[in-house]
Amino acid sequence: MDLVLLGPPGSGKGTQAALLSEKYGIPAISTGDVLRAQVEAGTPLGKRVKAYIDRGELVPDSLVVDLIQHRLLADTQQGFILDGFPRTLPQAQALDTMLAALNRPLDAVLYLQVDPEAVRERLGQRHRGDDRQSVIDHRLDVFLDQTAPLISYYERERKLKLIDGSQPPEVVAASIEDAIRSLAGSGNGSSRTPSRS
Ligand code: AMP
């Protein structure tokens, strides 16, 4: 099962990715976590990306695409859950290309919908370096500008599933389960058919 979790910062992607990872025994891959670990470890990649993360900007596509490319070839034979990638159209296109080469198109993109006010409140309660108010506002703008276009991209690919992310985590998890069940029950039980676009 190859899934993407899409949604604004603070929509609960990390929480749901961890639950899904546990339930299905497949890795949750968070580009944010990987990048922060690189910053912590003071690696060359970490040094390059720190300023972007601190400002709430996206790091350049080529860096995250490389990172995901390596990661997808590691231990994802049984599936994966991507949390925080893709975040731009070029990243989504790069992911499609990578997965097409592996002959394993995405099964679904789960879009966690939460309104901006609720997200601001949630992020204000976290204690991450980039969760200061000015940076939060910027990250939300970046989401609207650069990531929200992926909603219609995946709608066109017929991959998008809308999930009400404003509910408590266990309710969101149940909605995700329903969406996953509906995938298994749809037609041939697999989405591994070529898209016509
Ligand atoms: P997150 O933990 O997903 O909220 O990501 C934290 C920060 O890491 C973002 O604000 C970006 O600076 C960077 N980041 C994470 N994922 C990506 C991505 N797919 N593309 C570009 N930058 C990313």
C-alpha cells in the first residue's frame, strides 16, 4: 500500500502516518523528520537546509527529491506512507516518475482538511523551532501557494481522498480506515492500472 498524506502544517499528518505505519507494518517517511535529523547531526545536507526550515520556507526540490528517491529504494517493498512529501508540483511529478519506473503507482492521497484558524491554534501549542507565530503564518502561506495546487493535481489523477482532519485523532484514523477500505473494495482491488492522463 503506497500512500501520501497531504495537508497543511498541523493537520495531523505525522500522527496519522505513525498510526498507519504501526497498523500496516510499513514505514512512514517524513521529509521534515529526515531533514531535522540532518540538521541535528550537522551533516552537509543539514547545513544547507537549516536556514530554509528556520524561515518556514521549502527546501529546494532537488534536495528532497534525492532524499526520497534513496529512501524509496530502501525498505518500502511492502508499501510506504509519505508524510510531508510531495509539497510542490515538481515534487509530485518527480514522485510519479519514480513510481512509474518501479511500476507501483500511488494507491491514494489522503488530504487532511483542517481550516487555517484551527491549524494556527494547534501549531501554537507545539514547541518546535519553526512553530513561532511569524514562521507559522509563513508556513501556512507557503502551503497555500505551493502545496495546495497538489489537491487538484491528485484529483485529476483520481487519487485524492478527502478526510476531515478537524476531528480528534482517533476519529480521523477511523475516516482514513474507511477510505482505505473503499480503495480495496473498488473494482479490481488495485489501483495499479495505467492512468490515462
Ligand atoms: P514538516 O515537519 O513536514 O512540517 O516540515 C518542516 C520543514 O521541513 C518545512 O517547513 C520545510 O522547510 C522542510 N520540508 C519538509 N518537507 C519538505 C518538502 N517535501 N519539500 C521542501 N521542504 C520540506
